[in-house]
Amino acid sequence: MDRKMANRKLIRLSQLKNKLATENLEEIDWVTFGVIVKKVTPQSANGRTFSIWRLNDLRNLNECVSLFLFGEVHKEHWKTDQGTV
């Protein structure tokens, strides 16, 4: 993990909204980690099926990030269990 994180900045999911407002994250090599705390049943729109996951860092349960999975990512990961990191 130390090798993978070298020269990268950890931004907690609960900090992401604030960081997006105050920093230009496109200029930073950053990573985040999240736990799938809720999964919405796959949806379809315009003939495309997608999934929505609610992610949290378990530090602030009121701050979640919604992750939308489309295309091959949806096909490969839609069965991922809630609670997975």
C-alpha cells in the first residue's frame, strides 16, 4: 500500500465536497477510499442500464458520495456486495 500511495494525497470521502470547492483536484494525484453503504436496484434510461452506489468513508455517516456505474463498469461490478470497500 505504501508503494501505491507514494506521491499521492489521500482525500477522505467526507472531505471531498470541501476539497472540490477549495482546491483544483485536477492538478493533484489523489486517491480516496469508500465503503458501499447502499446500492440502488439497477436502472435503465435511454436503453442503457446503470447502477448507483452510495459510498461513505465511515468517518462521517452524513456525508455520502453517489457513484454511477455505466457500460462495462456496470456489467462487471453491479453484483458487488454492499459493505465492500
